[in-house]
Amino acid sequence: MIKYLGSKRRLVPRIVALVSAIPGARTVLDLFTGSTRVAQGLKGAGFHVTANDLASYSEVLATAYIATDAARAPVADWAAKLEVLDRLPDVRGYVTRTFCEEARYFQPANGQRIDAIRAGIDRVAESPAERAVLLTALLEAADRVDSTTGLQMAYLKSWAPRSHRPLVLRMPELLRGPGVATRADAGEFVAAAGPFDVAYLDPPYNQHSYYSNYHIWETLVRGDAPEAYGIARKREDCRSTKSAFNQRPRAWDALRAVVEGVNARHLLLSFSNEGFFTDAEIRRLLDDRFGEVAVIPVDSPRYVGARIGIHNPKGERVGAVSHVRNTELLFLAGPDAQEIADASGARKMGAALTASGGR
């Protein structure tokens, strides 16, 4: 999986445990699926998952991992195409110029591999599922050789050791079973979709935009060549693509509209104590809509970029680290929420994961 800010990798076992403890739960909506890590965990546990997000790269990941059934897909044929793509001659294109020469996200040799493979995918992909799988392989290969702390708002002053490795495509580990991938605004989606047994919500919780944080993945998936700006060489449309969830004056109304509009018997919401809203505010919102709420706090380390300090564009350290841990909050809302939370063992699991660092 790609490195991703706010990834719920450490929370997946307890999220799956909570959903599995809900009587009769079969269908799950992952409304802000992002890297699809939670959706994959739920699909792997046997749930029928609908994975939604507004990002193009997220739709590709969801199409590969959630909507594609490994038992029915021509996996051997796709793997053979990846071998062909891996042997294409280098091309110095947009990625090399923008993200290797004007910026330093990838070594130029790997940038030329990315340019060659991305163009090749458009030539050989014969279906949406095949295209998604090939693009997923490219995203994951590029992520393994980048020179960042996991965000594309900046790159490291000195090349990361992994960036010197050659880019190599690998066949994604697809999952058995059906699922659905969609790309839609969360508010518009819940107004028309459902019912679901469970809805899982992991909305953006502060001012940091995922669209800007992962602009390279958006560009790779779209295959376009947008005007870029700044040291980070972000897409020009990053200036105008803003989510209501990233804007404090609009975020509460956006969250409330989703919570009140979602057609699900139970709702599971993850939020951080670094977010715009307090746990008391969220609890009241969920209680008004679902009637019963259980809260599970999870102590977590902050992402690596927040732990190495604040640096200026020259790479010079200019600020101190304020804190290295935060608290993730899991809110389960719906009938018998507290009983379900207790039965799932999520609290004990949380203590064990906290003691082990969650890895």
C-alpha cells in the first residue's frame, strides 16, 4: 500500500472487529476510502464493501482492490502485461521534468521509468479493471522509490536511500469477492445511496488537503500534464480544489449533512483529537441521529513528517516538534453500540496495539 497521511493501518484490526460484532452486518460503506486500507480489511473479512472517494487515485485503488474479484479476474494476463510494461524503454516526459528535475521526488532514472510505463498503460489496458490494476501497480512502485516523508507537499533535502533503488512493478495482491468503487462527493453520495448495514466515515479533520498532499498520484492517474507551481510543483488546480471538510467555517455543516443523510443502521466514525471538533460535539451529533454512541480512544504516534520538525524551503530546521503522539477516536453509533463495542474486544486490542506502537 502507498504511504498515506491519516492511514488507519493500526486501526484496521479493531475496525474490522467492531463491524464484525454488529449483528447481521453484511454491507459496509467506506465513504472517505482514501488508500482503501480499511475497505480492504473489511472486504478481506467477508463484507460487501462500497468504497467511495472524490480523488481519482483513490477510485483507481478502490477499483483494483475492492471492485475487482481476484477469483474471476485474469490475474495471470495482467501480471504478464506488467512484465511487458517493466521492459519499456525510458521516456523523459512530464514526470521526469516536473517531479525529478524541477523538484526531487524521484531520481530521474525512475522518473523516466514512470513516464514510459504510464504512457504504456494507456496503450495496453483493455478494461477499467485492468487499467486500475496496472495503475495501482505503478503507484505502488513509485511510492517504494520516492524521497518524501509520505506527503507530496515537500521532498527530502537529501535523497532517501530507497530512492536509489530501481522502480519495479509488482502485481497487486487482489482480494477475492465482489465490491463497489465509486468517485463522488460524500454529501451527494449519501443523499442517493443505501441502505447499508454499516457506514464507516473517516473524513478530513483539519485544514490539510489530501488533494494537495497527494497531487502526484492524482496526476499519474489522470495522465495529464497540468501547469505546476511552487517548490512542491503542485497541480495548478490545487489552488482551487478545496474540500469543505478542510475549512473550519464549513466543516461542521459538511459533517452534519453526511451523518444525518447516510442511510445506514450503524455508523462508525474515526476522528482525531487534532481535528476541528471536540469528542463531545461529535458524540452529541451522533447521539441525535442514532440514539446510542460508544467511544474508543486510541493513543497513536503522529506521522513521520510531524516528528522530524519544521523546515524551511532550503531544508533548514526552523521550528521545534510540539508533540509526537495524538489520540484517534472511534465512535460507534447505533442500536446497542456500547454492548457491541464491549463484545468486539476493541478496547483490549487498542491497549495491546498502543503498547506495541501499533505496528
